[in-house]
Amino acid sequence: QVQLVESGGGLVQAGGSLRLSCAVSGRTFSSYSMGWFRQAPGKEREFVAAISRGGGSSEYSNSVKGRFTISRDNAKSTMYLQMNSLKPEDTAVYYCAADAHTIYANTRLYEYEYWGQGTQVTVSS
């Protein structure tokens, strides 16, 4: 059984920073490509960032490119999302997800098999 646990969310002022973590247990972490997604109230869940199994490639949504950085530490079975220059529109529940069948950084939400419970990020103006 694969488990994903997010942490690091919270309340921050616009322009501030947060670092999210996603700890994975249950299988070899390096066998998954990983992604971050978010869901704001009344909206569908959307792609934020993704990283390949080895960490050598990544993808970002246009809305966060240049402000967010995804990374992973395969030795610690943990993925991170460094979020800088946060905006009120970044307010959402952030989810990490694991894809066991893809090697590259996968942007397609429906292809991820495993999900965390989410962590709330609130950016005040």
C-alpha cells in the first residue's frame, strides 16, 4: 500500500513563501514520477508541477512557472514544492500524487494512481 502525506501548508501574506513536502511510503520512491496539483473552492483540480522519476526533468503550469520549484530527494522518499512570490490566486488545497507507469514528468492528472490527503495553502492579500 502506497501512502503519500503532504505537509507545510499554512497561511501566508501575498509575496511570501512556503515549502510543501510530500513523504511517500510503501514502495520504492524512485519508481514513481511525481506531481503536485491543487484545487480551489468551486474549481476543478488542476496541474501545478511534475517531476520525473530521477528528478532530471520537470514541468510547470504557466500560472506558477518562475515562482514555484519542484524537487525530490529519492534517498528520503520525499518530494518538495518551493513556492515563492505567492499570490491570493494560489490559495487552494495542494495535493501530491504518484504515477507508477510514467518515467517522465507527467502533467496529466488522470494518469496518477496515488494521492495524498491534501494540505491547505491560503494566501492573504
